Amino acid sequence: MIVITGATGHLGSRIVAEVLRRVPAAAVGVSVTDVAKATALQARGVRVRRGDFTDPATLADAFEGADQVLIVSAAIRGAAATGANIAAIDAATAAGAQRILYTSHQGASTDSLFPPMITHARTEEHLAATGIPHVALRNGFYSSTLRYYLDEAAATGRLALPADGPVSWTGHDDLAAAAAVLLTDGSVAASPTAPLTAPSTLDSAAVAAVASEVTGREVTRVVVDDEEWVRAAVSRGMPRAAAEFNLGMFRAARRGEFMVTDPTLETLIGRPAESVRTALRRMLAARP
């Protein structure tokens, strides 16, 4: 049985859908924090069980009988994230999983300026130490992240953000398809994977240019001092800890941590990956 965690989330739900195109529903189980959100999967014949990384006792039942477990990294900020991911790996190991996959990041590094990359690197280290066949999926930065900044840019004509650098923005759908291939095709066993990214990068200046093109209104890229940006975010209601956390993404990007591109994603899914320009056009076109 293939067991997938986070199966009602943005990435996990897409992975489940892709896997169900390849194997019977009876061969798939999901681990979710709220089983009520997975009733549609249960109706299709998928095994649905509660599993919570912060309550490891629940994972023994969620992972029971699993041949493979795909662990979607915990959506937790701070030091607790590493512990939660490790708890899931240990539970999968204890359940007898013969192969464990983990959604890591192409920027995973213990010296990253963006804390989640440190979490991914430490989780990968723990996964490798289990000695169990495993795959760390080094996903590109989600292109959907840009949505958080597009509304204000389209409304004001200013994309006012800290200095950044090129990022290989990558779509959820493509990454989900790659994960499904890795889960269902036993001939693909690389660990960790090469970076799983879209074929091109964009920095904020390029994002502003695409936004101008799509909206028909000039969007100007404005570089804002780091602390000034944090203060402005806090004034708009963002908790300071969250603003400082998000600032880490820009600091890491301008150091070049997210600028890598690689053809492996397109090779795995057998088609061109969605470019970030296409993703931006779709996101902007969907605005009211």
C-alpha cells in the first residue's frame, strides 16, 4: 500500500489524484489531520486514517501496512517543523515501510538564510540515517507563492519588496505528477532527486514586467529596505515573527539559493513543466 500524508493540502491532494490515475484506490491510503475533509477519497475506496505529525501515536495506525510512505513536509514554522518531520519518518520506519519519500526543496541547506531550507536539510539527514530506501524530492519554490504579492501590485502599480534574486518558481501540478511517478514507477529510485524545477527563473523585476504585460497597467518594481518592508508588513497586520520569517525568503533568493534549474522534472512527467510566466498570467487573469 502507498500511504500519502497531507492528502487534503495543496500538494498532497494533487499527489493523491495523480497516484489514483496510476493505481487502484484500494492500493492507496491517506493520512490526514481531519478525516472529515477526506470523505470524497474514502468514497472512492481510498483508506482514510487520522495522522498528525505532532501526535506521533496516531501515525502508527495511519501508516499500518504501508509499503511506501510519502511524507509531505509539515506546514509548521520554527524548530518544531524538523521534529514533526522526523516523527513521521520514525513512524513510517516503525510501521515497516520499505521505502520513504519526503517532499524536500531544491534549496535545502543547513546554512540557508531561509529557515525552512534548514528544516529540509536536517530532515533529509535523518531520512538517510534510517538506512531505508528513500527519496528526497527536491522541489522548486512553489509559483503560487507569488499570489501573495500580486494583488497589491496589480492594485497599486508597485511591486514593493526587498531585494531578491532569480527563483525557479515551479507549479504544484507538475511537482505532484513527479511525485506520483516516483511512487508508482519502481525503476526510478534516485535519492535525493536532482532539483525538480520549472525550466526558467524570474526575479521580482521580471515578475513586475509580466504583471504589466498581463494587466495592461505598468507595474513598477520597487526595492524596499529589509527592515522597512518588515515594518510595513506588520502595519498591515502581519505578525512580526511572520514578516521576519518571510524576509528570509528574499534574503536567500538574493544570495542565489533558489536560482537552480534542472530538466529532471520534465523528464519525470514526460511533458514541459509550466513556466512561471504562464503561472503568472493564469493568476493575474483569475483576479476579480
